Amino acid sequence: MPAPAHMDPRLLRAFVTVAEELHFTRAAARLYVAQQALSRDVRRLERELGAELFVRTTRQVTLTPDGERLLPHARRVLAAQDDLLAAFAAGQARPLLVDLNSPGMVTGRRVLHRARELAPDCELMARYESGLTGAAADLLAGRLDVSFGRFAGLDPALRSGLEQQPVRYEPMAVVLPEDHSLAGSAEVPVSALAGEAVYAGAGNPRTREWTELAVRLFDQHAIRLAPPLPLAVGDEEFRRVMAKTRHPVLAVVDFPALPGTVRRPLVDPVPLSPVSLVWRKGLVHPGLTALRTAVAEIARAEGWLRRPVGGWIPAMDEEVMNDVRYIHGPGTGW
């Protein structure tokens, strides 16, 4: 059967996503489509190519030799399409959507402020999407352009479509009710939380990378992960739920102050939250260049990428943060 004269890129994206997941349900979730629609697109592509691309059984999905042969070509076509769309978007100087995770967080807000100074003709619009896990799907789908967070905590399938630049080793803190027994201390040793149930976003699907980082820390110090809570949106709701449960909350040193609570830095060791600037591969926009330059300037001036003495970070995060390909922003001359 001759190859088709035209091919819908949507069909290739469906094929590549299934090839990466080897699971139709997960692939459909990544693409935000029904599994039935995804299966229909894959079958249509197989008909147009005259080749079977997957072997499907009740237990697993695997690529056929023809599927293996198509995969690198399909990826190149999609990458070229993404580059074209990104270049067009940059040429139109559309607004760049920048996720700051939540209002009041200092790191992302400072980078955005400096980027606006560097590129005053660009419209950089702030968004607040809670966690990087939640934002990553929006980045890949083009609903967001840039976010901040723990890149190593993302699923590898998500990371493969994203780029990152390290921003900061942000020291962690604990937020305590003001009458908590540890509230009077200027600093809280991590070991002092042994036996406590500390809230770290358990059950929130948008902040899984943060919860996973907390678990790695807690497991080393006999700290219990507090059970899931209803998702609290806004300071008032967060404060109300915290007052009800009275669980300490794992945070960072720049976490905004809340009435009725105190924020204390954690020490011995100093646990670090690794923050990266994250964007989808192929994105070309003067606002992104400004953000990357702002990151490099501020990190250099304030030592954001210098590890504090006694700082703790998982090895997987250290590898990401030390990747020399991403340390410096464009045009910084470092």
C-alpha cells in the first residue's frame, strides 16, 4: 500500500504517546482524550500506513518492528511542528504565561519582576497552578509556558518533553501553631520532629513532587507524613484547616506568614528544596530569554545555587541541579 500523501500530526502524536507509555489508558490521560478516541486514531494511522504498529494483549502493549521503525521519524516530525509553532508564537509576541505556583512565594515572584524589567515590551502574565506536577501537563499541552519547581520529582515521561534551568537551593522550614512546643525556638532541628505527623501535601495530585521530597526526608528522621486533607485554596482556608488539624506544615523559608502560626527554619541538616525554571521543549519567546537571564543574574548575586553548609538534598535532585548544561542563562557570559 502506498504511503499517504498527507498525514494528520494528531495521529503521529497519538502513536508517539502510546509508544512512550506502552499503555493506552495512561497515554489517553497524557493527551486529555478518551481512550476510545486514542485507539481510533492509532488504528487510523495503521490503516493509512498499511502497517501494524502495536501488538496488543490483555496484559501488555508492545511496539512491532514497523512501530519501532516509525518512532524516530514521528518524533522528528512532531519536534519540527513544535518548533514551527513556537517560532510563530514568538514572532507574534503573544503573552507568556508564567506559573508562580502560589501567591506570596518569593523566588518565582522575584525572577518574574526582574524579567519584566529586562523585557518591558513583553507581556509576562502570572498564573498560580499550585505544584509543578500539576503545571507540567499544562506546559506540555501549551496551556502554560513556564513554571517553577522540583524538576527531578516529575515522571520521566513528563521530563522528556520539558527543559529546565536550576534557580535555587531553597532552605526548608516548618510552619507551626504559635502555641506549639517548638514555636519558641529560633531554629528547629529536623530530629525534633521525630514522631510528629507533618503535613506535606499528601493526597494533592498537583504537588506530588513536593510530597515525594518530604517522604525522602521524613523516612530518614522517623517523621510521619500527615494524612491527606481537603484541598485548601487561599490563605484563609489553609489557615482554617491547619488550625483544625494542628499538624506542623513542611514549607520553605520564604513561605508567607499566616496569622496564628510561626515559621521556623529547619537545621541539622538543612533540608533544601531544589527549584528550577521549567518550560516545554522547543519554546522560543523573548520572555523566556528574559526569565532565564533574570534567574542567572539573581542566582549569581545572591548565591541561590551555592549549597548551604550541611545542606541535605536527594542524589537524584543533586544530579539535576548540577547539570552544567542548565546552570547559566542565555547571554550571561558565565
